[in-house]
Amino acid sequence: MTTPSRPETDAVRRFFICAVTGFSSGLPLYILINLLSAWLREGGVSLKDIGLLALVQIPYVWKFLWAPWCDRYGFALGRRRSWMLASQTALLLTIPLLGYLHPADDMATLRGLALIVALFSATQDIAIDAFRRELLREHEQGLGNVIHVNAYKIAGLVPGSLSLILADSLSWEWVFLITALFMLPGWLLTLWVSEPLSTHAAPASLGQAVVEPLREFIRRKGWLDAVLVLTFIFFYKLGDSMATSLATPFYLDLGYSKTQIGLIAKNAGLWPNLMGGLLGGIWLMRLGLRRALWLFGLVQALVIPGFAWLATLPPDSTRLAWVIGSEAFGVGLGTAAFVAYLATLTHPAYTATQFALFTSLAATPRTLANALAGFLVEGGDIPLGQIGIIHFAGWGWQTFFWVCFGLALPGLLLLLRVGPDQ
């Protein structure tokens, strides 16, 4: 057996860093999406209130507003690692506090604390995305981003599976504390690694850090195409994001236990999702980005009606695993092409701000549409002050999933204009 050469060893090290930072990036989001919703549903909170809690994820939508600070300023550890360490430390301290609240009695405090967790998590994402862009060589960007995305998804196994299983035998205080400790590997890695070398200096001023990334993108694409590209980013995963926004409460309403959800639903979703991501990365090289966006996006949309079918049937573990696994595989394919597309849009000089803008738009459907999901399923009124109210009749689970399927189609149609040349 030959000893790997230095360049190969360095590449493996960079991919390992992508895996650990990807896990650290995904964990807080899955705590807010999966663990928090299961805890609230068990505490008797309605689907409408659980859905509205998705609004605490607003920092993921608006993170591009403070991303220029991360591009402009750095501290002792450098521009990227300083922001990574600060946000990871804050997450280690704030996530355990959620377990000391009560869903029925402390909803206002819970919303505020969840918003703070989302703020720190979004800031960590800004720093990690920029760190990864500068860490990887150009020919490593594709594989490095696939590793990051897959590690991001694996992180969902902790709050979506392990934590739910622990919740059947431990108090929620211990569950949130144990879950938060999974942030430690990323925290330690941030202290261990070096700041990546960048060929582009920090912006000379905060004003330049705000204006130049947008100006460069618009100059490169033109006004009309820039708007259409941003619209495509918003719509491409809208149907999928909305369909899975209340997944855990949906499984509970069908009659599955938390342990079943932890052992069957989450695992059946994770591994096909990872396989879809890996195969998507391989097929992407053969198909080209344009055809992959079309084909993978179509598969991503066609698997959504499986949930509508599941809503009409009695609980069955095998059937649940097949439906979730199929949807997860399709989403893995779509994500592989989508992340590759986002990478082609960024300019190395303005990585943090442009990446934050694109991923913010991608997170907007998950936040805004998901906030309405509970009303679409159960019905209810949203007061708008002096304007009046918005009334939802309540479609039930089956119709809700068919609407999600319809919302997956506009993004595909936009590919006719904004799809890459190859």
C-alpha cells in the first residue's frame, strides 16, 4: 500500500472539515424544525401554533442583511473562524434552555428563545459557507459541497431520531442538553483548523461589503435575469419544503409513536436522501447541470403525492418507510443539482454576502409557507389588524399535499429562462 501524497492528504483533510462543519450547520435547524415541533405537539399545542412558530426561522431568510459584517470584519481567529466560534458558543449555551420551558405556559418566551437560536444558527451558516468556499480548491467545490450537504442532513438524525427516542425515557431538559452537546465537535474543529487563505482581501468598508456583491451580480446577469434567477431560487424547492414542514406532527396524527418516528420515519428518510445526494452528484457530472435541474426537479415533485396517499391509509410501518424513503431520495437528487447551481452564481470576492443572499431566498419558502401550513391543514383565521382577517377553511392532510405538489411546478418552468447553458 502506498502512502498518499501530500496533496491527496490535504484534500481528505479539507473534505473532513466540510463534513464536521456541515453537521454543525444542520443541527440547530433540525432542532427547530423536528424536535421543537414534536415537543410542542406532545404538549398539546395546535398545528396552527406549531406552523406559526416557523416564523422564528426568519433569521435564515434575512441573514444576507448582516452577512456583509462577516465579509468586512474579523477578530483574533480571522474573518471566518471568529464568527463560527462566536455563534457555535452561543448555540451551546442557548439550546439547552429550551428544555426548561413549558409549551402551554411559556409560548412567548419559547418563541423568543427559538428566534435567538435561529439568529445564532443563521450567523454560523454565513461564516461556514464562506469558510468552505475559501477552503476548497476550485476542482473540489462540487464534491466538497456534496459532503457538506450530506453531513448537514445527517445532523437531522440527532434531533429527528435519537432525541425523540430519548424523550420517551428522559425529561425534556436532558433531551435538549444532550442534543446541544452535539455542537461540540464543530466548536472544537473551529479552534483546531487554520483560517483559509483567500486571494481576495476584505472589503475596504462596510458600505463596499453591502453594495458591491449586489452590483457585481446584477452587472454579471443583467436586471431581468437577476430577478428571474432569484425567483427561481425561491420556487425550486417550495413544494418540497412545504410538504415536509409539519412532517412530525403529521406522523403523530396518523397514529405513530415518537419511537416509531425516530426509528422508522427519520432513518427511512435520511439514508435514501444521502444516497440521492451522492448519486445526484455522480449523475450531475454525466448529465450536465441544466438537464440535472430538470430531471431531478421533476422527480422531486413527483414523489410528493405519496404523502397524500399515506394520509388515506391506516398506520403501517413498511408503507411509511417506502413513502418517506421515495420522497427523501427525490429531494436528495434535487438538492445536489440545486446546491451546484447556487455555487455557480457566487463570486469569490463576495462569498459570504452572495451565498447568504441565495440561501436566504432558498430558506424563505421553508419559513413563510411553513408558517401557513397549519392553517391550510386545520383551518383558522389570521388577524391583520385594521386590514381585516385571512380565513382558511382547512383542507386536511390529503388536499394539502396535492397543493404542495402544484407549488413544485413553477420552479421547473422558470428553468426555461434561467437554466444554465450546459
